[in-house]
Amino acid sequence: MPLLTPKFLTKEIAQITVQQTITAVMASPIGDMLKRKACHIVILVPAIKDDRATNYVDYPNYPAQAYILYEHSVGKEIWSAKYDEVARCKAQQLWHDRNDDRTSIKPHLLFSGDTVYWGGVKRHGIVVACSGVQPWFDKMISGMIADVLIGLAYDAFMTRENPDKDFLD
């Protein structure tokens, strides 16, 4: 059964956002402050099963599940750890509210095999996690990506749904 994902948050928008954000950070003076120019980024969005064909919707119990909208690796040839696995675990912890999107983990909610590292955000129903640099920069990069994604989704909504309306009207 196919999954429905947010129509204004596409893989293409995510790819552009991640590439532009990473390029901007790595090429800026902040890039010189990074422990390494290598990381992995995961973006999770909500998805629901498309049951419209069967006309069966278990309203209101129509659960959303995490869907990997986009993943991206940077500098994989110089990785000194499995940053992709750490980023995925950070994202899963954020998705399930086992990490509070601040500057620490929740030890009482760690499962066996969980990462003890932080560095991601959960904003307005989406999760972005980064792993590979210092956790405060992982969080910063994740936050930048999340904010750009939300802004571009609003822009797509306004230009597609209201193409003749000025946003100030």
C-alpha cells in the first residue's frame, strides 16, 4: 500500500536544501571550526498509508509513521565512525520524543543500541538529524536545514495554491 507524504516537502526540495546548506556552512568561517568536513544528514517526515482505494479510514486512529524523505553523506571517505547509523538513531530518538531537541540525551529513555550523542531537531512535525561534527554544529546544521525546508514548503504552497495572490494581501 502506498504512503502519503507531505505534498510540499519533496525529496527534490530536501536535496536542494541539504546541498545548499552544507555548501554554505562548509565554505564559511564556521567550516573552519568543524572537527571534520564530514557528516551524514537524515530527514524524517510523517507518512500515512493511502487507504483511499479501499475507502477504509480508521478515523481518528490513522497513525503517521516516520518516513525517510532524504539522506545525504558528506566526506564519507574520511569518516572515522559510522555517522550514518548515528544520524539515523538520533533521528529515531527525536521522532519518538526520546530526545528532547536540546543539548543532551534522555538517559532514562535510551534503548539498547541507542546512540548517546545529540545533534538534531524536531520542528513542526519533521525531524532533521546530523552526525559527524561537534554535536552543537550537528544541531545547528540540522536546524538550518529544517528551517529552510519549512520556508520552502510555505513558498511552494503559496505559489501553487495561490499563484495570483501576493503574500502581503
